[in-house]
Amino acid sequence: MIVLDIGLWGIVGISIAAFLGIILVLVGMLLFARKKLTPQGKVKITINDEKVIETEPGGTLLSTFPTTGFTSFCLWRWRHLWYVPGQSA
């Protein structure tokens, strides 16, 4: 039986490399699943039959409003809001 004498720093280095490799593989799997499972292209959000916002899918509704110039003050008066998937500009 051959015993490798790599020392403490060798074991620490191998452990860090293995941990980093596993984390990178898991992140790659998550990014691949997100790309395949979320719809691609733009979606339209219609608010009160008067304002239409085009945005990328996958985000939350409240995080979409500040990027499109829609203020939170306008949210208090919304009566109905719906999501129309599959329509592109």
C-alpha cells in the first residue's frame, strides 16, 4: 500500500478544490434548468386596461415596476392586473 505524504496543506487544498468543483457543477445545473424552464422573450403586463409594461419573464411583479418607471403610488388604485404570456413585441 502506498501512502501519499501530501501533508496538511495538500489535504486542505484538495478539499477546497473538491468543494469548489461541486459548487460550480450545482450552479451550472441551476442555470441550465432556469434557461430551459422559464419562457424566453418579452412578456406584456396590462394594468387597468390602460398601461402595458413589457419586461423579461422570471422576475417578481414588484421588482418589475421600478425598472419600468411605474411608481408604488400608482399601485393603490389598481383594480385588476393580468399576465399575458407568449406575446412578443
